[in-house]
Amino acid sequence: MNYLLLLFISLFSFPHTAEKFDLKVTVTNVKSLKGNVEIGIFNNSKNFLIEGKAYRTASKVVSGDKVVFIFKDLVKDDYAVSLFHDVNTDKKCNLNFLGIPKEPYGFSQNFKPKLSKPSFNDCKVEVKGDKSITIKLL
């Protein structure tokens, strides 16, 4: 009986920690050695592509034809990645008068938008273990 009581107490008295995973994002097709690559990871469709609403963000100076990001300690979930090459380092993805990016950009699943922005589901990546993805700049 005492063993059952100890088991019960240990199950509910210690916080359970969720498994954590790493997501490696390799950005390819970098054509200019100027500026930074800005990246955002979103963990729900409601906030996808809304400025300031990314789950995690990062920025790296471009120093070669590819840029690698590693996001550590992600819980098992679906994520969508959006990024752009901020050639002029103004921290904005500059758009033309039609709303089309003037700077190179990309999305997870290498989704290529046609007439509108992609949805979360278009770019969704399931992270249930350490994962590596490659995004080619458009």
C-alpha cells in the first residue's frame, strides 16, 4: 500500500516536462552577400504572418550562399516558417505596390504563393523529433 501511495505522490507532485526538439532551417539560394536573413517560426494559424506574432524569431548576417538557423527546445507541435533576405537591413520585407516582396523570401515546405499569402497549413511542418528543413529563397 505504501508503494502505491509513493507512486501516486510522485506522479502528481513533480512537474512533467515535455520532450524538446531542435529544428534546423537551412536557407539556400542566397544570391547577395549583403544584409541579414530574418526568420520567424509560428506555432498557430491565427498568428501566421502577423508582424510581431511569431513564436520565435532570429536574424543572421549573410556570409555565404546559405544561412543555417537552429531553433532549440521546441515542443512537439506543428510550426510554419517564414523568412526573407533583408538586403538593405531595414528590418522590413519591402513590398512593391501590389504587395509582392521586393526582397528574396521563402516559406517552409518551399511553398510558392500565387495570388495571395500562404496559409499556415500550406507551410506546416510537423516537429515530433529533431528535424531539418531547407527553404530556397525565391
